[in-house]
Amino acid sequence: MNKRFEDKVVIITGAGSGLGRATALQLAQEGARLALVDLNRASLDESKAVILQKSPEAEVLVVTADVSDVQAVQQYVKETVAAYGKIDGFFNNAGIEGKQNPTAEYGIDEFQKVVGINLNGVFYGMKYVLEVMKKQGFGAIVNTASVGGIRGVGNQTGYAASKHGVVGLTRNSGVEYGQYGISIKAIAPGAIMTPMVEASLKQIGGDQWEAAGQQFVSVNPMKRFGKPEEVAHLVAFLLSDEAAFINAVVIPIDGGQSYKY
Ligand SMILES: NC(=O)c1ccc[n+]([C@@H]2O[C@H](COP(=O)([O-])OP(=O)(O)OC[C@H]3O[C@@H](n4cnc5c(N)ncnc54)[C@H](O)[C@@H]3O)[C@@H](O)[C@H]2O)c1
């Protein structure tokens, strides 16, 4: 196993499930010292247990926090620096899909909730992590956008607004902070089979959600869902020194779906 993260400190939000957990596992195997953040304590503890099973020597700090709460964000950054003294990498990933509805029927509270987590939460994370990284003079940030952040998908008003916002933050901040030795990039995953996608398919297909899933991926050039581990490999590369000159860009990982006519 490549050990690109030996002695490197990485914060991962949304680390209790899906893409966050898969990335935590990958980075731990490569030697990273981790700070795992999630709203859900039980799932965080489970992520830690799974990591320690595979990488018994891993250092894993868990912090329960709501990324839409500014003070909670300041707190997870502070706890990470107190424990490890620096931040090399930040996977700014926690997010929710929200209810699926066309715009006129989209709830105002729902919109605010989705934007509060997916966009404000990503901004707060960048704001306080960048303070630390600027002082250090190094660091890499990967924000989780989505195909819904670079294309119109439909029925995803809050999600689309928030993820397009994440793309904007990434480009803007990447341009600002490159001069300090910091790179900032976003990933735009297509449909990756995680608990979030499973829940979304259940909203569409009810008991028939697996059939709904098959139909959903039938239009993907690769005719399948992506795997969380495939995203973890991309994020690990983007956070590593190998990708230090990749900055202010959005990288799709979607089997080619977003470029299909
Ligand atoms: N799975 C996909 O197909 C897909 C596609 C594109 C983008 N994404 C994005 O990837 C990210 C991760 O999604 P996933 O599929 O792993 O979902 P998931 O639901 O499996 O995991 C998300 C994690 O984030 C946590 N979380 C939710 N709200 C939070 C909050 N306010 N504060 C802290 N933690 C919170 C949840 O508890 C959960 O553990 C999200 O930003 C999502 O929008 C996923």
C-alpha cells in the first residue's frame, strides 16, 4: 500500500457514512492521522471501529458536530489542531440531498435546511480550516459538489443551488489561496451507491427501489452505480502531494454521465 499520508493530518466531514467513511478507510491505510466529523455519533464510532480493524495503528479523533452550526465548525477545527498541531488535508464532504420536488413545490424550510448544510457548512469549514492552512503555508482541500452542481438534474432545487454554490466557492477560494501553497478542488460524483442514494431511490421507487436504481443507471455510459471506494481513491489522490498543482477545479466522477448528450 502506498503511504502518501504518513504523518499527515486530515479532517473528514460526513465521516460516519458513505463517501466520508470510505475515504477515511483509504487514508488510514495510507498512514493518515484522522479527525472524523459527523452529526451522528453512533455512525462515527462505527467508522472508527471499522478503521481500527483494518489499520490498528491508526490515530482517529472523532468529533460530533453539525456542519451548519458555525460554532460547532470552529470547535472541530480547534480540536483537530489541539490534538495534532496542524491540518494537511480537509475533505469537506458532509451533505444531504433533501426532498425531491419541482421548484414551485419546493419547501422554503427544506431549501434553507439543504443550503444550510451543503453550502453554508462547506463555507464555514473552509473559512476556519483556511485560517490554519494559511498560517502553515500548506494544505489541500477537497469539497464535495455533485453532478447536480455542474448540470441541471431536476427536482433538486435546494441541492442544485447548494452544490453549484460549492463549485463557486471552490473556484473562488482556489484562486485566492494558491499563492499560500494551498490547493482547493471539488469533486462532482454521479450516482454512487451509498446510504444517501439508497434513501433517494426509496423516495422514488418505494419497495421497488432496486428496480428504480437499475432504471436510473441504464442511462449511464457505464450502466452501473459508482462505488464509494472509487471516490475514496480520487479524494486520496487529490489530497496528496501528487495533486498539489491541481487547483480551483471540479472533477467529475460519474462514469461519463455528465458529458453524455
Ligand atoms: N452518493 C452519491 O451518489 C453522491 C453524489 C453526488 C454527491 N454526493 C455528496 O457526497 C457527500 C456524501 O454523501 P454520501 O452519499 O456519502 O451520503 P451519506 O448519507 O451516506 O453520508 C453523509 C454523512 O453526512 C452526515 N451529515 C449529514 N448532515 C450533517 C450535518 N449537518 N453535520 C455533520 N454531518 C452531517 C450524515 O450523518 C452522514 O453520515 C454529500 O455531500 C453528498 O451530497 C453524493
